[in-house]
Amino acid sequence: MKALYIALNDIRIAFSDRSIWINLLVIPAALIFVIGLANGQSLGGPSAAPRYPVDVVDQDQSPLSAAFVNALVGQQPSLVICPQENDAEDVCALGSDPGVISAEDAQSRLDQSRTLAYLVIDAGFGEALRANQAAHITYRSGESMTAESIAQQAVGTAAQRVEGIVSAEQLARRIADDVLDGDDAFVDSMRANAAELWSQSPVTIHEEVAPVEKPDFLVGLQQSVPGIGSMYVMFLILAGASTLVQERRLWTLQRLSAAPVTKADIILGKLLARFALGMIQYGVAFAVGLTYGRFLNVSFGDNPVALLIVMVAFSLCVSTFTLFMATLVKTEDQASSLVVLVTLALAPIGGAWWSLDLEFIPEFMRTLSMISPFKWVIDGFRNVIALDQGIAGVVGPSAVLLGIGAVFFVLAVRRFRVIE
């Protein structure tokens, strides 16, 4: 209980310094985002292909004009034929009267750049085709040459299909007049069959999207959140070495030892305080990561317990090293310099800044990384986030971290002195 009071007092003192929020939240949040981008994080998923509305005004309302419109519908995925392809979300933006478009409305919508193009099928279109006369369609489009060619191609293809339907209808009419006593039902049937055949593409393309394999290493925010988070956990915990040296210089430790507390209470209290600060830093880092991930569709695995085990092991490891380091230095400046040196040396070689599985990382660097606790904590995070190994994947890395921590704890206890 006395150790807990010591720990709570140290945490209170740490948070009494307002500058801690800069190192606890602001800088890690910025670095997590920047390093995440450097590690390949995309700022969004694949964007949907644009679709261009094309208005159709059918003033003929004949079977052949309907066949022409049907030949347009669904021909080009990038075109939306309005009003025929309008939906509940009003993709054609027709408002209160979604079923009718007049020639004046079509021209107004084109002038406002709300549509790519429009066409008007003049009255008498079907009769003119049956009589082998010129049939008129008014076509107007915007000025984008690239997009315009899409609509023009669709209109040209639809015209060819209607010509084929007309040819089939004319042949059926001659057969009906010569053999079937002018049977109109036969003609209608042949026209419908021809329209069905022309609606089918002669070549069928089967599209298969190759599955994208999930990488077996951390990338983007999945790398930067645990990596930069762990680096700032070390920064925050190791700062306790400077605090201990300062307390010894100001005789705070000496006065504390004069109270009814044991050496074990002091060591355990200091250890708990640094451990708690490290876990708070992890909480902030992953809260930032989850916030970014919500907008960028990034997951950090589905086993928070396994992640927590790795965090605890790393925080304990660094906390014991902090106590040991405090027994080596004599001044606050020495402690502060050693904090920066140790953290910035161990973080990159241990894979906190980038994945050690990248091709440009030489093999000797992977071997050297084993001396860094970052290598083991990142391995644990990778096993959970990238490889979905759950708790089983963190047992080994956590055991290594706890083993390192145990060694430093023994050394720290043996060397710890209230008065140097």
C-alpha cells in the first residue's frame, strides 16, 4: 500500500507539468501520422469510377425508340441514362418528377453541367426507320472531349443495334405478308427476338479480381502506431531516471527513506509509477491510431488482450531499466542525454520506425536488432495485428521482454542507494 502511495504521488507530480501533454499526445499523434504515411499508409480506399448522366427525351414513344433507349441502358458502366436508370437515391438528380425529362429541362441541365450530354428522339423516329427514311436524333454534349467520346460511342452503338432490329422487322414483315397473311404477331415476335439478340454482347468477358494477400509485416499506421507509441513509452518511462537523480540531489529520497517505508516500498513505488505512465502513453498512442484508423479503414487486430500483454511486458522491461539507469548516472543532464541516446539508438534498429522485413534492410541489421527491446515488442504486435496469432503469438516476445526486465530489476535492486 505504501508503494502505491509513492507511485500515485509520482504520477501526480508528472502530470503537474503541463508540458507533459506535448510529449504525451501532440508529438506522438503527429509522428504516428507522418511515419504511417512514410510506411505506405493510404489516405483512402480506392475511389469509385465516375458516372456521367445522359438525359434521353423520347418524343416518339414507339417500339423502335424504346429499343434505341434500351440499347443505351447498361451499355457503358460510366454512363447513367436518365430517367431510365434513375434510382431511389436520385442519381440523375431529377428531384420531384423523376420519371419525365423535357427537351427544355435537358438543355437546362446540360447548361448547368449537371449532365454530360442529352439526346432527343424526334417524333416519327420509328416510322421513318420502317420506311427506310432518315430518322432524326438530336444529340448535344458538354465540351470534355474524353468524356464526350464515351457518350458518342454509346449512341453510335445503339444506332447500329436499332438498324439490325429494323432489318429483322422488315424481313419478318415480308415473310408475314407472303406466307402468313400479314400476321402482325409474327412480326412483333421477330422484332422482340432481334432486340434480345442485339442486347447480348457477342463476346463475354469474365472478370476476376485477384485477391490481395495481406502482408505478413506491419505497414502504414499498423507499423507507426505500435512503433512510435513504444518509442514514446520509452521516452516517458526513462525520464524517470532524471527524476530519481533530481530527487536524490534535492534530498527528497532521503526524506522519504526517513519515513516509515522500506527500500522495497520505494523501489516498487517508483517502478509502478513509471509503468503506469508507460501504459498511459500506450493508451494515448492506440487511441490516436484507432481514431486515424476509423477514417482510413485500418485495423489493429481483433485481440486487444494479446496487445495488452505486449504493452505490459515492454513497459515493465523499460521501467526496470529506468531504475538501473538511475544508479549509473550522477546528474540530471547525464540522465537526460542517456535517455535520448538510448531511445533513438534502439528504436530504429529494433523496427520502431520501419519494418525490419522490408527488402532494403540488410541481414546484419536484423541480427543486430535482437539486442533492442523494440524488436521483441514489434514482433509481438506484428504477430497479433498482421499474422492474427492472438495470445499464442505474444508469449515468446513477451517472455523475452520480461526476462530482460528481470535482469535489470535484479541489477537495479543491488545498486540502488538512497544516498550516493
